[in-house]
Amino acid sequence: MKMKLRTVIYSGKVEIDNVPIYSCTACNRSEVFPEVKPDLTGLISQLGAEPDKQTFLFNECNEWANLLVEAKAGKGMMDQPAVERLIEKRINKLLDLYLLAQSLNDEAWIQDLKKRLEQLSRRTLRT
């Protein structure tokens, strides 16, 4: 199965762009990348049953989607070591920002950074 960044449409009104999806060309089956599924379902649940027409960039609220958008922008296939370097670089950046947020006592920012680090740790814990 190949991974692609796709648009998910919820309730016919909400477009959620840059969602990582596994797609199989042989059987036409698609599946949301497991590491982002909790965040996608969380976003959808926040929208409620009757959402207004709107568009979201999923990569703005999910670190895995963000990394995949960055990798895609880099043009070209990325092998496992390149992906690992990209992940390490992003974790280091988030940790630097975490230290800054702590020094400023910005609790909302600290919580956002914790959430982003947890998103990246999901796959790491399973491998």
C-alpha cells in the first residue's frame, strides 16, 4: 500500500486536507495512517454532527502529517534513514521550543508541545 496525503470530507461540509492515507491500487482500499487516526477522530468529534462549511490543514494539528508534508515538499522518495533524520530533527526542534515555553511559563504552549511530542512518540513506541 502506498501512502498519500489526501483530503477527507466530513459531513459533506468540512474538508480536512493533508491527511496521511494508505491506498491500495489493486483493491481500491484506503485506510487512515494509524498514527494519525486518534487525532483525526478527535478533530471530527470536536466538529459535531452539524458542522459549518470549513477547511482544515491536518498538518497544522498533527506532527506525523506535518512531517509527511515536509518530506513531500523535499521532492523525491525518502528512505528509512532520511525519515528517521527528519523525525529526530523535528523532535529536537519541539524540545527546544518546550524549553522556551517553560522559561516563559506559557502553560498553553507547553501543553501543545507535549501533545505534538506524544504524537511523534506513538509510532516510535510500536516499532
